[in-house]
Amino acid sequence: MSVKAKVGDKVCIVWDDANATHDEHKVEEWPELSTVSTYGILVKKTDKAAWVAAEIIVKSGGERDGYRCTTAIPLGMIVKVTVLKG
């Protein structure tokens, strides 16, 4: 899926998350896939993934210093992208 939102937009990305198991399990015991809604600021997008951050870190002088709580979402796992207003 292509992400039409622009970097800097507040977004909600609905996507199918992957699961991992730490022990051996029978096929019947595998966890179901989870659909996740991630809310935040679109901070990067490429032809492979979109990155959403929960927080922008700003230095005392007002200069941006990075992001916190960033999630990388592969485009193939994205179900829907909504640009949030406000």
C-alpha cells in the first residue's frame, strides 16, 4: 500500500502485526495475527515502510533533536492510513 500522508502529518495507521513465539508450538497453538492501530506523527516513509513516532524531542532552544517511541511498519502490512486533523 502506498502512504499518501506527508511526513509531519498526524496519522492513524491500521496494520496487521506479525507474531513470534519463543518456544516450540503445534500449528493449532500458533497465535492469531493481530490488527493494530498506531497513532502518531509520520516521520519517515520509503517504498518499503512508514515510521510513526509518538513524540518529537525538542531542545531548549526549540531545535528538533529526534523522536521517541518510533514504530516502523512495512507497507505490505498496512491496511489503512488516516490523516488526523488538529
